[in-house]
Amino acid sequence: MPAIRRHIPTIRRHIPTIRRHIPTIPDSHNVLCALDLTSKSVPLIQWASGFARDHGANLKLVHAVPGAEPRGGVDIEGGRFRAFLFDVAREAVAEATTRSRHKC
């Protein structure tokens, strides 16, 4: 610890130079929270909600799933299965949101 203390005046002298080289982070108005809809989703939404609130930002939730290509490249369902997956995911995100007591 004494070795560090001896460098403090030098560090303080260089702070203005260091600050000039740190990129400015723009104000954020949205926080994006990616969910996998496991048991960890509710605490994650609660944490992200508090983080967004503390920073005056809106919380956006997203549920991403791996893509799947139909065999042979032919979609025999005509997009109905994809719509079904979106509906199921939307309901699951709404349920996780309700359990976290956060309104998105």
C-alpha cells in the first residue's frame, strides 16, 4: 500500500489527460434485457428494471431463440409455425414480466 500512495500525486496530475482520452458515453434512453425464460428471468427483469429506473431509461425485454430452417428449405406451414412461436414467446415474456411485477 505505501508504494501506491507515493504514486497518487502523479496519478492526480494526469487525471485531466486521462479524461480527455475516455470516450463519452451518450445518454441512454433504453435498456435492453435479453431473456431466456428460465427461472433466472424474473430476478433478471427485477434487476434490469431497477437499473433502468436508476438511469431514467425505459426497459425493453427481448426473447431470442435460435433460428431453425425447415428441412429442404420448404416452409410447409406457410409461416404459421413461426407465428405460433412468436405468440408462445410473447405469452412467456408477459408471464415473466407479471411475476417480476414490472410493466414494460
